[in-house]
Amino acid sequence: MKKDFNIIMTGVGGQGLITLVSIIDEAGLIEGYDVRSSELHGLSQRGGSVEIHIKFGQKVNSPLISKGTADLILGLEISESLRSSVFAGSKTKFLINNHSVVYLGGLPVDDVLTSLQKLVGKDNLYLVEASKVCQEKLDKEVLSGVYLLSYAVSKKIIPLSKESVIKAMENLIPEKYLELNKKAFQLIYD
């Protein structure tokens, strides 16, 4: 990788974003990248808007991502993905959980998808049924972020290996939750 890889991760409080950013950071470190991340707002409030910046590469000085320079916007909630579109350029990939949390300020799903398609085109927009799959297969919707990360790794949307992410989970996830997180990650490969 010749330049930094810039990720905006977005969603609402209570969706497991802190765990997910920790896994991505650790996987980047395992692969030898310099890694920086920063949550910008909302994490302490369940259901509040959350935006996290993650950068990894050869040498990263700041975690903050400039407008128009995100390589990936990883959205755990549809409306929040659109709110982060200011960070998107024409080649940004959007990987979005096809899940909308009903809250004040939420936007109609069709409007969000139409706006994002206009911004980056159909080829750079991935809408994944992560919440639905995790609820049906594991009875835990909160694992949708791990499922989305697995999708990103398997489709080479993010420059991290499956092995690094699994090792990161083993390093970070408490023992009583580890197997469930590994199952969520493996679902995309089954």
C-alpha cells in the first residue's frame, strides 16, 4: 500500500462501533501499518450519532480524514452513511448495513440510496443485509459490524487479511464473546 487507507465508520451508539474500530486498528498493527483512529462524537449516548475516523499506512500523522478523501465509508446505519458522504470522493466505496434505526433525523432509505448512487455510482455502493443475517443466524444483531468487516475483507474492499482480523479478535475480544464474533466473521465465507 503506497498511501494511507482512510475509513470513515458511522452509525449510532450501541451498534458495537468501539469494538469494531478496535479490531480494525489491531489488524492494521498486526499487518505492520502505522494506525490512527479517532471517534468524533456520540459514542457515550446510546442511539446518538457516531462518526469514527481510521487511517492506516506507512506513516500516519493524524487520524482525521479530509473531505473527499475517504477510501471507504463503513456504515452500520443507512442515514448516518449519507451524513458522512462529505468525506467521499468519486472513488470512495460505501459498505452499508441495510438497516435503518428509527430516530429523529433519520432519512428515508430510498432517498439515501439514490443520493449515494449519484455520488459514487452503483459499482462503489455495497448494501449488505448484515443486521438481518446476524439476527437470523446468531440471534445477535450487534454483530453486524463484524459481519460487514468480513464482507470488506472477503471482497478486498479493505486492505486487511482474514488472518489479521481473526488474530485481532483473539487479542481483543473477551473469551466469553470470542467464538460468537468469530462465527459472525466466518458467516460470509460459509
